[in-house]
Amino acid sequence: MKQCRRKVILIALFLLLSLTKSSYAQHNPAHYVDPFIGTGGHGHTFPGATMPFGMVQLSPDTRLTGWDSCSGYHYSDLIIYGFSHTHLSGTGISDYSDILLMPTVGEVFLNAINDGRTDKGYASRFDHKNETASPGYYSVKLDDENIFVELTTTKRVGFHRYHFPKTDRANVILDLQHRDKVLDSFLRIVDSTHVEGYRRSEAWAKNQIVYFVAEFSRPMTASGIAIDSASSAKLTQASGDNLKAFFQFDTSDGVPLQVKVAISSVSIEGARKNLAAELPHWDFDKARADAMRAWNTELSKIEITGGTEAQLKNFYTALYHTMIAPNLFMDVDGQYLGRDFKIHTAQDFENYTVFSLWDTFRATHPLYTILDQKRTLDFIKTFLAQFKQGGRLPVWELAANETDTMIGYHAVPVIADAVVKGIAGFDREQALAAMKHSADVQHAGPHGFIFSGSAAAMRFASDALDNPGFIGVEEERESVSKTLEYAYDDWCIAEMARLLGREEDYKRYIQRAQYYKNVFDQESGFMRPRSNGGWLIPFDPRQVDFNFTEANSWQYSFFVPQDISGLIDLMGGKERFARKLDELFTAESKTTGREQADITGLIGQYAHGNEPSHHMAYLYNYVNQPWKTQAQVRQIMDTFYRPEPDGLIGNEDCGQMSAWYVLSAAGFYPVTPGSPVYVIGSLLFPEVRFNLENGKSFVIKARGVSAKKIYIQSARLNGTPYSKSYLTHSDLMAGGELVFEMGARPNLKWGSDDVDVPVSRIKDQQIVPVPAINAAGKPFRNRLQITMHDAGRRGDGETGRHADAEMRRRGDAVTIHYTIDGSEPSPNSRRFEKPFFIDHSTTVKAVAISSDGRRSLVATADYHKIPHNWTITLISKYSSQYTGGGDLALIDGIRGTTNWSGGGWQGYQGQDFVAVIDLGKVQEVSKVGAGFLQDVGSWIFMPRQVEFETSLDGSEFTRVASIQNQISDKQYGIVFRNFEKTITPQKARYVRIRAYNYGKLPSWHPGSGGDAWMFVDEIIVE
């Protein structure tokens, strides 16, 4: 009896504790946020104080350079340089860390570190055991000076509290040169408690400006400004690109010194207004409590019941990370810095910045359409304002600068997703015009490269004569990824046009949305680079190269969110598609080609550490196998998210890595933003409640869920049996309850009938894929065999046979017609039936025509007959990534283009280039030379020197020319130069060239210490 009573008491206590924990999670979710998650490894997050979507991110800086310095902080570091007011969360490129303050005691040092020792500079050592962080608050003890630092913020103001030892020499250092390159700065000591100024700098954002005002809680006893390290106590204001200052205080009374720093992108006066409006008092604890209250309000939009402590930490920290960026970018009076770098006033919206759209269009922005519809409207109005001011929708906008980082025009799906989900309040016609313009405009990004809505996208236009329907490797780097992502973005435009009744626009863009078919190779079953009208050879789907964006073919072959059913057909039907997904997750987790730090979190060839893979586990639902989605999603959640500093498997990327977890833990994911459908996975918690802006709640319950019970057995939506393996946005926003019964074994029936699976299919304006023209290479000596393939017959591969049968079933069999005189092919042109040969330089064009008369776009291939019989012996070994087309590439008469990643150049890293050309016979030589390329940002440098020698017998060589490099190693962008020289005519059969590699990269280069590349193409002998 006593044992029974004891058991009842224990059960009651357990239930009480569980209820208490659940209640605590619901009312104080900020308690579970650990800002240190992601600060180690390659998460690139920061632990400092910020408000939800706030303009200020007040955080410690521990690292100044290197890839893992992107947020300014890395958990492995042992010193703190100071506390600056702007930081990026989870990006792969560094910027920000503006307006750095650092408290010190005693002698004033205006350099952070001297001779590598903190005790000779203002930086200080610290220990993580004396460091804490929570939403809106950060604290740390600076060990070198025994100073306890506390930080909190409002939206636009950073609030510091420094607990100094009792001293009459308490200092605050202000460093306006800290971190990135300063273009201009200004500082004024207004009086004994006020300082103001600005800092204009160049890093990722090429022209970033931050105005600030600082107010101290007690008067200074001394101060000084240093220009170029020369300090003067007499200066009260100064300008320049190297400004630092110190402010000294008497803290003998033991009362902490407090500092308020307001920032603005508009003006010093704007910063003053921000300070007066947001932080008129000196109550640090009140400001901290206000920040915590704001975070609890935001985080309470999703309430969790149950779950382990680790799961709750993972979840609410992930939700927290989705609410750090985008960042407010306007003053309290509505003024902001526009994309035209002019001052504007927002009339009916809040202006934002930091749009990492290549990452966040996938899940972060769809999450906002559920939790933050008002803010989503502000984001779209910001996009449209940037379009008006800068001529394009944002690609990767940062502090009014368009960085043109990553590919695509992914503001488009954000807008389309909002429209299909009923978010109104903006001009949809204007939005469609902006979407179309951003898709079709040609523009150059940094260093002259063409980005996103580019020349290649222009060639997608149905009215363009040279439209091939895909991007070839010769035209742009990342050609396959761009073709795929442009096609998806164009589908979003088509959907927008359809909703607005724009029939012609719809037809045009829905055809462009199918251009993914032109880079799908039926024989291999992969998305494959196309070169010179055909397929790039050799091809390895595991290879990471410049034909894909931070990925390989495995990680892009499933990116057709706009037409998943069409992709399934291309791969031979649902059964084969499912097997291909199985292979994705079970393949060897090894990539080939170049190193890519972003490819992490591998399960087979699935790479969760980078965004292109994020939707793939959910694709099983489309082929009637939702239980496999449930298993894979749960494995990813359990494996790649841990409540530790290195608990994220890759860059957090401004909320995307976290948004995947938030939505997946809630049980669903937006595979196709721009569609109001969420694909169901496996709920992590017993209950998840979405508290919606419309006042309703949508609750998802998983009865019996546990570490082993991860499979859905049955479901009920608002009390009615529910068998669909997807959820609609309208169901969610209407409020209600979705209840799952969970089990330890898969239920192969739930969600697996054809009527219950999600469907993503383009039905209208079906295109005929562009045929492939293939040969052994572009240059040839005597004659060259040409062969062609249509989309349904690519040889004897299994995928090709299945797709061929599928096409015959649909009546889509095609014939190929071609020309060899450069004219446009038509149905009356020669029909391809078997391989043929050419024996002179030829342009081959081909078109595929379906049985119902539809035509593909035209494939074009140029073949060049080498005009001589030279041979070349390469003493050096070129990279398998940059072959130029093979050994003959340097003497084939074809010069590589500005797109060096397209394969037209031979690349040599960390070695000199040496080659011998055999002219075939003794002849008179009067000129020698070779072409080289420089792209400093990509580690490619001109050779230091190039030497040429001639010989009659191939043994004894005589130097005939030595040419020194005249191109600066700091000249960025694509630079060509022929190292050539006219020499005294002389007899020779052999010419030897030696180009001396630049060597190790210099200290000023981001890749300092690495081996430089040398790119060469076309050796000149006349």
C-alpha cells in the first residue's frame, strides 16, 4: 500500500513538474534561448544584446579576420577587443562591427593589441565561466582589468553598464578604425558627457555609414582624440580615416559608469532623436527588462508543450535566430537611407535591411507569413522602395548597398508567397512590374561579373533570337544552379501574373519556368552542366565546382520546387524518383573537386549545412512515401541541432538554418514558397501552438511522440479524419487543431494514396527540351564526329529508357533537325538519324520538334579546326577543375573568356608553369607570347615573370625573351594580359615557356598564406 501511495505521489510530482515546465515555456520562452548556440563551429552567430529585428546588435568582438569572424565573435577565442553596435548573424561574409567601445583602467592604450599581448593594448582576456547571454542582454568579466560589463539595447540604442574597480582612471576607448576599411570618419566631443560622430567604411557593403551619439552617465575628467595614432588632449573634434579617442572618469565611489549609444544611417541628428525617443532614462535594469519582455512577446507566437530541455533550447534559440534579421533600418521619425544613398521618409511602413534572400526565401520568409504578416508587408514595401530607388529588387542587400551576393532574384518568391497567402496592402501591379524587371534586366555586380537577373536571364526571354533556354558553362559561373533558380523564380512571376490576369506574362514566364528540363541529362539522371550546346565532359555528380553554387549536382538535381511532378517524370516516374532520393541519403558522404566550406552536415550526399538541400527530405511525400520523410526529418533534427556553441552544422544564414528547425519541429515545411502548401513531416513536440496575428490559434498535437515514436499513424483535423500528407495555409490561418497519433513503426497507408500526396506540376505551355549536340571536343585536327540526343533518348541508361517510355506514353516523341551552315534549323532542315562527321570549322545548330509540332529552342555548337600540327608537352600539371579543354587547349587557337570558371583556361596552383611546344618542323620564329588572367579576389594572380626559350633539337634551349609582370597584385577584377615580345627572327622547332607563379598570398589578402593560382590560355608563336 505504501509503495502504491509512493508511486502515485511520484507520478503526481512528475506531472506537476511537466506542467510547470510547459507553463514556463509558454510564458517565459526567452528563458530557453541560448545565444551562444552557433557561436562556435561555423555557425557565425553572435551572443550579444539585440531586440527583435532591431537596428542595434550590441555584442563583443573577439575576432577580426577570417571566415569564422563573420559575426565578430567566435566561441574558441580568448580575448575581447571591445563592444560594437552592429553585427551580422550567421552570414558567410563579414561586415559591420561599427562604433567600438572598450572599458579599461589606468594607462590609456589606443591600440587593441601590441606585439600580440593584451596587456600592452586595450583588448582583454576573458573566461566563458564569467560570461552570460540571454535575449536582450549580455555580460562578461574582463579579466585583465577586473571590469564587469553589461549590455542591453532598445531598437536603436545600445546601453552599456561598466562596473569598474574603484579608481580615478576609469577609461572608455572609442575606436572608429576597428575592423573593416574606413573611408571617412568624424568625431566631436560635445561636452563632458556627450560625444557624436560617424563612420563610413568599406567591406562587404562598399559604402556603409553609421552616425552615432554617445551619452555618459557622469562627466569625463579627461579626454583625448588620436589621429593616425597621434593623441592630443586638446582636440575636441577631428576627421580622418584613423580616429580613436579615450574618455576618462573617476569611479572611486564604486557606482557603475553607464553609456548610451544611439545609431542612425541618416544623420547625427537622427541618432539624437533615436536616443531621446527610446532611452530617455538611465535605468539599465528597466531597459533590460523591457528587452526581455519584447522577446517573450515575439517568442510566444509559438508555444511549446512538452519536450526535453535540450529540445526546448534548440527550438526557442532557433526561433530567436529567425527574429534577429532582417534589421530595422530607419530612424524614429521615419527617415532612412535608400538604395540611391539619398534620404527618404517612410510613410506607411518600417524600412529594413539585411536581406539574405538566397537563404531565407526557402523557409524564413514563409515562417514570417505565418507569424509576422505585418512585418512581411513591411519587407515587401521595403523591396518595392529599393526597386524604385535602385532599379532592382534586392538580391542580398546590406545597409543600403546591393552586394549582389549569391544568385537568383529571390525577392520574387517572397512577394509571390505573400500574395498567394493573402497578404495585402501593397500595389500588386507595381510588384509584378518590379519582379519582371528584376528578372530581365542586365546588370554588373562587383568586379564586372554578371549576376542574377542577367544577360543569361535575358537570353531566357522568349523574344530573344539567341535564347538557348539554359546557361552554358562558357557564359557564366554557377551555370546549372542559375538555370535552375532562375526557372523557379520565373515560375513565381508566372503565378503572380496568373493571379493578376496577365495572360501573356503568364505564358512567357511559365515557359521559362520549365528551362530546368534543358539541363537534366536523362542518361546520368542528374542536372548537368552544358558546354558548347552539349554536355560537359567529364562529369561527376559528386564534384564541387563553379558550375554549381556551393554544391554539386547531387545537391541541385532535386531543386525544381515549381514542378516536382515534372521532375519525377523526367527521372522515370515515382518509383525511380524515390529510389534516387534513397541514393541521395545513402551515397558515400564524400565530394570531389574543390573544397567548399559550406558543404557540411552530410547524410549521403544530402548536405544540411547549406540551403540547396533543405527541402529534399520532404520530397518523399510527393512519391507516396511520407514515412521516409518522417524518418529523415527526425534524423536531421536530432543530429544537426544541439544546444552547444558548435551545435549548428553550418552558417546560420540570417535565420534560414533555424527556420528549417522551427517549422520541421512543428511538423511541416514549405517545399515550394509561392504555393500555399506545407508538406507534413514529423512533429517533435507533444503540442505546438501558433498564436496568429488574426487572433486565432492553430494547434498541432502529436500524441505519444517520443524519440522512438516518430511515425504518423493517423491524423484528425478539427475532429475529422485527415489523411493528406500536406497542410494548406488557409487551414492553418483559420485556426483549429491537427492531432497526430504517433507510433514506433511506419504506417505505410497514412498519407500515401495518390489523392493524399502534395502535387507540384506545371500543366500549361509545355516546352520541348533543347537537344544536346555532342562531340569529343570543341577543337579538332582532321575530322570530328557529331552526335545528338533529345530529352527522351540519351543512350542505354536506365533513366533514359524509362523517360523514353514515359514520353511515348504522353505522345511527346520528338525528332531533331539540324543545320551545319549557321542558319536556323526548321522542320525542313536535315533530320538527325545517326552520327556524322565534319572536317572544317563549323557551327552546328539543332532543334527538337515534337509530334504535335511544338519546337524546342535552338542548341548551338561551334567547332574549330586547329590550323597547324603543333604538339605540346606540359611539364606542369594543371588542375582537374580548370583544364581549358585538355592538353591542346593552349595551342588550339581558342582564347578563354572572362568567365574563367567556364573551363576555357588552364589553372595551376602553387607551382610554376612550364611547357614545350613542338612546331612540327624547323621554321622562322619572330614573336613569342602567352595569355594570362588575373582575378585577385579568386586567388588568381599574374605570373611574376615569363621566360621564352627556343631550340632546334629539343635539348639545347636559348633564352629569347624575359617579360616582367606590370599588373599590380592589388588590381581587382578580371584582368587579361598577353606576355608577348617580338624577337629577332631565328630558326627554331621547339619553344619552351616558363611562367613563375606569384607564390604565397600576401598578408593583406583574405586568403593570406595560401597558394596563388595562375591561369594561362593560348601560347603565341609567330
